[in-house]
Amino acid sequence: MHRYASFLLIVTCLLQSPAAIAAITTTPVTTVEHALGEATIAGRPDRVVSLYQGATDTAVALGIKPIGVVESWTEKPMYQYLREDLQGVTYLGLETQPDLERIAWLSPDLIVGARNRHRTVYPLLERIAPTVIPGNVYDFKALLTMMAKATGRTARGEALLTRWQERVEDFRTRIRQKLGEQWPQEVAILSFRADHARIYYGGFARSVLDELGFTAPASHRQESWGIKLTSQESIPAMDAEAVFIFMEDDPAVQRTFNTWSSHPLWNNLKAVRQNDVYQVDPVTWNMGAGIIAANRMLDELYQHYDLHQPEHQGCPRC
């Protein structure tokens, strides 16, 4: 209770509402509609706080070094691919429970949160600073557009989206030529954990694969994130023409994978028989969730399918 009261005192003393800021300044004001309301933002925010992984990735792509970010899920405190750009940032705890008091002390001029994580604390966040909440954390293009507008970097955001679309069209052309009548290819997305396996029906990786033209098995076309499998008798549900697997570098996870992949039902999967099972980077495919991660995922797909990738299209930092 004392900590909560202290937090409210900080907010009251240090911060003003966006409307109050707008009333006393001639700085241009931007209004951004988002999943939980509307944010009024004065000027071109530079003191940005990111409360989920996709927003951190997107901020870096837009040329912004956030003043505060939540910790990554693995490779702590931050994913290797973003670490160089985020040296010296303040870490704000976990995505599921960010440190509100520390956020207030940072005095940000924009906060980016996630609806599924921060709905309940949104009223507190918007008292600290204008706060925007994307409708779908896996829609990296909508997130990029929203953050570009909120930070006054619309031209940069549009350039990134144009570049992405050019890469998508190039990949589609090349893989269609490579696979011929086997295109579009039906692919499944799997993950192994210490005590179970998962099939992903939705999510970041599936949204990227869908845009590139891949299809999902009929049984995987469902309106949910996916399903947890605890019995190896469920292995046939994983069947597809090709399979992408991501899993953390953990001995318990590896044991689970070894057990499942040595089961006779595993060897009956079409992708296994055709040698079309690919292990991919879990950070890129499942955790990054921004425009940089999307480009890194596309880089992996060019490599997996042995497709020529124009040199200028690579995306070290987008």
C-alpha cells in the first residue's frame, strides 16, 4: 500500500496531463487512436518507454533509443539482436509486471504498452504520460504505423513498410519459381517446452508466413494462439508439408524434443519423411514481434529455401 501511495505521489507531483501540456505550448499536437482509447501527444517524443518486446524492436527500427524497456523473455536482460542499440537503458522489470514507480521517475513523454498485459494498469500509465496500446501485439505493421505517428516519424515508418513489402514480393517470386507446383507450401509451426509440445495456429510467425503466401494445415486454421500437447499420441496433429520448430536452448527442452522426435509417429509425419523440418531461432520467430524481427525471419526463410537474396535487402537494423 505504501509503495502504491508513493507511486501516486510521484505521478501527481512530477507529471501533467497531455491536455494541460497542449494548453500551454505552441508545440504541434498529435492525436493517436489505439485499442484502449486516444492519446494526445505534444511534439516529437524522444523519451519513450516500451513495455513489450514488439514495441522495443519497433522503437529501434524507428531510430529511437527508449529510456526504459521491460526485460526480454530470454537472453536477459535484452535479446542479442537489440542489445547493441539499447546500451545504458533502464530496465523496468518483466512485461507482465512493469515497475510503475520507476517508469514515473523516468518522466517519459510516451509509453507503449500491450492490451493483454497492461489493460488493468493503463489508467495509471496514461497519468504518467500519453500511452498507446496496439490492438494486436502480433500485427507488427500496425504497430509500426502507430508508433511512427505517435513519435513524429511517419516518413521513417512508411519507408520501412515499403522496404518490407518489396522484400515480401521478391521472396514470393523466388519461392514460387523454386517450388513450382508445390507452391504454396503447407507449413506447421511447432515449439517444444520442458514438459509439452505446442502447435501455433496464430501469432507473430504465422502472420508473417501468411503474408508470404504459405498456408496452414486445415486443422490449424483456428481463431486461437494454438494448442498444448502433452501426449505423444497427438503427434499426427503436427502433420504438414514442412515444419518450423523453435525451442529454447535448455537441456530439459532438448530432452522433450528428443523423446518426441524418436517416437514412431514422428517419423510418419510428411515433413519428416521429406526432410522438410527446420529448426529456427525462437527469439526471431516468437519473441521479437517487430519489424526488425520480421526481416530477420525473412532472412532465415531465404536461407532455408536456398533462395538468392539481393544483397541490398538485408536488414541488420532495418
